[in-house]
Amino acid sequence: MILKKLEYFLKHVYIQDYVRSSTVLQEVFKTNLVEEFSLELQNRYKQFEQTLSIRNHVAFFLNMTPAYFALKLPSHEILSLVDRQAQDIPLESIILNCIHEYLTHDEDIVSTCNFDITLLSSTQYARLVPDLILKRMDKLRNCKIPFIEKSNAERTIYGISDFTRTSFGRRILLALEISPTSVSISKKNWIRIAKALESLEIQPDEMLIEKTQDEWFQYLDTLSERKEPIFEECVTLNHTYDQITLLESPNQNIRLKALENLEHIECIGHMYQMRKIVAEGSIKQQQKAISIIALTGLPWVANYLTKLLQTGRGEIRKAAAKALSEYSSKSFTKGIRDLSSQKEQLVKVGLFYSLYGKELNLERLDFLASHKNPLVRLEVTKSVTSSAVKEFKPIIRKLLLDKERRIRLQLAEQIHSMEEENARMAIETLQHDPDIEVRETALKNAEKRWREEEGLSR
């Protein structure tokens, strides 16, 4: 029985169906099968070990996205942790209580660094913020900075591994355009950091510990001996958060490179940051953030992307169109279902196939051209007339005979932008249309098109 539930869960993890995967987890908790399920899930980790796919669905189910990166446990252990706290309260409240407890007592399980306070403040996790800020400041004050003095004082080296593992330390490094993954820095950079610390009323000299050459090499050895997490999921989690940290860099190239690295990781833990980039970033950053959002397959993604099609600028609309196409590739039915909750957004679904000739799925577009809702058919009409793609011919032929007058009128108005063979077919059909406005519009635009083409050929 438990294996069947697990297979059903993993199937919906693969196709990114969060609703059905949550249904499975809900049943597992109701029937007290969590420990068995978690054990079997651990046994199946090889299949998903270098992804965050399972974590995405567990986090969605427990509504723990604000603590997605901070809880340093693999997914199966998170489920077991919640199960052990058997209480008659919602599961998301249990996980919040656990995180609050570990935040106070166990840094090995909950990281003070890996929370986004801006995101926490607008969720039920807001109660963590006061403790979190105090803990972060304490960690910064208690940092130890080993250094080795050189005969040439300017060549003195400072070890900042402690500093890079604090939230405020990372922010200072990014603001100064020093890599937060650095192990050591020069005296010049230490002076810059020291000034930043003094502005926070922290005495940097109290952090310093002078080392002999042997002690310095021992320090470096301890860094190389640090153990990576046992589970690949947690390794990927750490790598992903490192990239998210770089999004705060003032250097645009660093931010763009971080986004390129995140494009290959399905992760729902950074949606707040991605949506912020879509709203405020450069065009290139916006395009990559849109692609990353689509990669998650979250239930709200289809509606979000279709809104961008309606309100975004040209390049943003193209990025949203391409992302919607990729979003629907795993399960077109799922994509339509997610969109259909709001009719005014459903009418945009045809558009994302019109912008990328080589990526067209004509069968799907043809399906929408026969939709019972005339608004959907009208949107398909706008799509197939906005690009000169020869392969649209059978779809245009179908739309030319549509009973809805405004669809035929749209075709007549767009004769100038059609591929030549499609334009000829449209003129031949629409010049005999029963509606006089359609006939006149088609002939006027046909004459305009041929006149422009004759002018260009002279």
C-alpha cells in the first residue's frame, strides 16, 4: 500500500502536479504512515538526488516556502520531523513551531543566514524576525578573523570563513563586491570590511586572531575537512542559496551569471526574488527570471505568465510566451486546467505559440482554433496573424470560415502581416465574405500590401 502511494506521489512530482502530490501526503499523514513513507522515500532518493523536486512538493504541502533554504534537512526527514510533533494543529503550524525551536537552540538544523526577512515579514513566519535579527547580529559580533602577518604589511592575509557564514557578513561582502565564497582576503579588503563593521558599532579589532605560519596552514586544513551534507538534496540546496545570495550583488554581471546558474534548478524557494527581478530587473534579468519561474510548474505560474502577456513590454511578452510554452510541455492538460480558472486569462493561451516558429505545436494551436469560446478563437487568430509563418495555413483556413464576424474581420485587418501564400488564401476567401465590412477591409489591406510590395521591388 505504501509503495503504491509513493509511486503515485513521485509520478506527480515528475509532472509537477502539486495539488495531487499534496493529496497523497495528506492521506499519508491521516493514515499514520509517515514513517514508512519517509523511509521508502529515502530509499528512492537516487532518482531525484541532484534536484530539489521532492523538496518543492513537500514545502508546498507544508506551506514552508519562507524557510525553504533555512531548514537544513532532506525532505524525508522534514516529513518525519512534523510527524513526531503529533498535535491537533495544522501541519504548517507544526513546522513553524519546530523551526522556531531549532532557530533558538540548534544552528546545525536551522540556519539563521538562509532566511529572507522581507519575505518572512509578510507571512505567518513573521514571528521569527525579532529572534532572527538578534541571532544574526550575535553571530556577526562573535566572528573570528584569523590573520597571518607578512614582512610586507600590505601582503597580510585575513581568513573570513566565519564571516562568510553570517547573514550580515555576506551582505557586507556583496556590497563591497567581494566574493562571499572567498576563504581569505587582502589587507586592503579587510580595511574596507572593518569600516563597514565600525558603521554597525562593531569593533573589528576584537575579531582578529594572529596566527603563526603553522597555525595558518592548520586553519586552512580545517576548512578543507569540513563535511558536505550527506544527502545530495542538501548539497544542491546550499549551492542554490549561494546563487540567490549573489542576486544581491551590485555588479550586474554577477547577478546575471547567478540567474543563468539558477535556470537549471527547479526550486520554489526563491519565487519572491524572481518576481521582484521581473518587476525591477534589467531586460536580460527579467527574461531569465521568467524562465526560472516557469520551471517550477507551480499552480499559479500559468496565470502569472498570462498576465505578463497582457501587461508586459515586447521582450517581456516574448519571454512569457516562451516560458508558457515550456511550462505546458510536460502536461498540456495541466497547463489548460491551471489557466481555465480565469476565463479572461484563458484567451491568451494561443499567443505563446505564435512567437516561436520552430517551437510551434500546431496540433495544440489547431485545437484552440476550434474552441467553443469565441474569445479563445479570437486570440488564436491574433496569434497566427502576428507572424509570417507558412505552417499556419490550415489554422488560418479554418478561421476564415469561422461564424464569428470579428474573427474574420481580424484576419482581414492582418493580411499585411501574413506569409504570402496565407495572405493570398485569405484574400480569395474574404472578398466573398457575407459581411460587407469584412469584404471591404480585406480588399483595402490587400491593395495596400501589393502596393507596398511593388514599391519595394522597383
